[in-house]
Amino acid sequence: MPAGRHFLQIPGPTNVPDRVLRAIDRPTIDHRGPEFEALGKDVLAGMRRVFRTQHPVIIYPASGTGAWEAALVNTLSPGDRVLMAETGQFATLWSKLAARLGLVVDYIPGDWRRGAVASEIQARLEADRGHAIKAVCVVHNETSTGAVTRVPLVRKAIDAARHPALLLVDTISSLASIDYRHDEWGVDVTVGGSQKGLMLPPGLSFNALSPKALEAQKSARLPRSYWDWSEMLGPNAKGFFPYTPATNLLYGLREAIAMLEEEGWDNVFARHDRHAEATRRAVVAWGLEVLCAVPEEYSSSLTAVMMPAGHDADRLRDAILARFDMSLGMGLGRLSGKVFRIGHLGDFNDLTLMGTLAGVEMGLAATGVPHRKGGAQAALDYLASPDAVGVRRAA
């Protein structure tokens, strides 16, 4: 075994801080007793603050895929049309899940180098004069590409089209890393997961709801049982769950929320912005190209880096793992072998980033990938400068 701690620099699951690990490492308690009641109330209230909502948040003992399904089956009926935008691999997977559930997917094609285009969504909705489209589904931060969809623009597009469609948003790789506002942005269901910005192991996922979503559930006819919001909301009001919850992960969730709020949300988002900007400066200094082609849509959770023609990203990743014990994200779907992804989210600081970028630069040299030296130095210079406060994107 190599000495030292493994560098896990994929875009999730992310590194779990020691405080969270210690919180999880406790005896399991009675999930019907008063101690759990206090825990349940704490995490349910805490997740409303994370999503910036006054409305209910459902916590599932499931992966993000489960929360995708929950968002759809609680709001829609067989044969309903949903409008989705092809922003990357995870948007594609969500669309396939929707089709398997019996929904009709209107898919706006994309080049996987930017977020969803609000004007295209507006045009589709304006053409839907019979309001057959029941929901618009977008991925806030596309984990496969490092491109952000500007959700407030999507909300404005729906409103401009005067269309009643629900707005469903996946924040699995942006929640607690990139500024997100469920209520203010008029989102009806937000999907989230525990294993990225929230710094937990995989195993929890979330649906943040709106009154419109709760109203839609009353007439939704897709089959549901385990995912049914109605079964959750009654027990949740008292801090409990209708079935056995992931008790020890909830201990960790309470601690993770405490850590994030101690740092302060503005500081959390600015930290992620700084690390993303430093990473992009390294990529430019190496003479490589960031996959996301729209600067206003750069992700602060991860950076996908394009390989020079004729060079395999997986060969680079394998070499970096073997020589420097660091894991980088692979290219997914149509990007397989063409990009590698640097995760810079969660429990992450300046020195962690510099170790990551040094590992990438050493790997580029070791595998003969054409590049210029000095990427790590460019990031170091930026982080050490008084200007490195993070460039906050306008919503």
C-alpha cells in the first residue's frame, strides 16, 4: 500500500471530513425514540436551510437516482410529456429513467459543452399551446461536463411563455458548493444527494418541494410506494420517518450542516469559486482546454479538461493513480477517453487543490501528453494573490 492518504479528487463521492466520520461512528439508536426525534427535526430543518426553502424537504435512504425517480413519480402521470435538455451524461440518464417510467420525453439536443439554453426552452413551451408538457427538467451542475445551467433564466423562460409546467432541477453535484435558491428561483422540485458538497458518504438523497409540486401530487398517477411524499410528510412533522431511516448517516448529515454553517454559506460558495478559478488558470497555463465553452456557465464544483487529439484520458488517469495515488474523474458517455475531470468540491482547501494540480502536472509529463509546464504555478500565484476571493457569477 502506498504511504499517505489517497487523493480522491473525483467530482463525488467526495472526501468525508473527520468530524463527519466521528459523528457517523456512534451506536445506532431507536428510530422511534425521543433521541431520534430530536435528530430528525434537526436534519429536516437543516436541509430546508441548505436548499433555502420554507417548504418540506424529503430525505430518502437512497442514491441520487432514487431522488430523480421520486421527483417524477410524485408529480406526473403515465404518458405525460416532460421537456429535458441534453447537457451531459446525467441529463441523458435522467431522460432515460423518465422514459422507462412511461413519460414522453421531449429532448433538446446539446453539445455537452454548456448548460441548458433558456431561449430554447421558452421556444418549446411557446409552441406547446395545449400545455401537453407537464414539467421542465434540468441539471443545475452537469457532473459529466462541468457546465452550469442558469436556473433563474429557465424560470424566466417558463414564465415568459406563460406555461404552467413544473420546474424540476437536479442539484446533486452543486448543492452546498454552488449558490442555489429553491424558493427564490421558483423551483418546484429540487433533487439532491449527500455524497458531494454535503461531504457525506453516498446513501442519502433529497427532494425539496414547493406548494405547486404538492398540489400536482394529488392528481399524479405514476405508481409510487417507497417514494411517496405523502407517506413521508406526516411522520416527518414529528421528526420521524415511515420506515427505517439511515440513522448513522443522519448523524453525519447534522454534523456536515453544522460545519457548513460555521463556515458561512457565502464563504462556502466563494471558496468553491476560488478553487475553480485557480484550476481553470492551471488548465490554460498547461495549454489545454476546459470542456465548458461558456465562461458564465463554468462549474465551481469540478473542471472537465479536454485531452489533445490522439491522447487517451484514461491512460493519463491510470498513470496518475498508479504513480501518485490520486483518483481523477473519468470521461462519461460520449466523452469517454476524451476528458478527465478534476473535482474541487466538498471538504477541500488551497493545499488540497495544489496537491491535486501538482499530481495532474506530474502525470501529464510522465505520460508524454503535450502541455506547457507551469499550470500548478499559475494556480499557486492566483491563490496567493489578494485578488483570489472568488468571482461570483450573477444568477
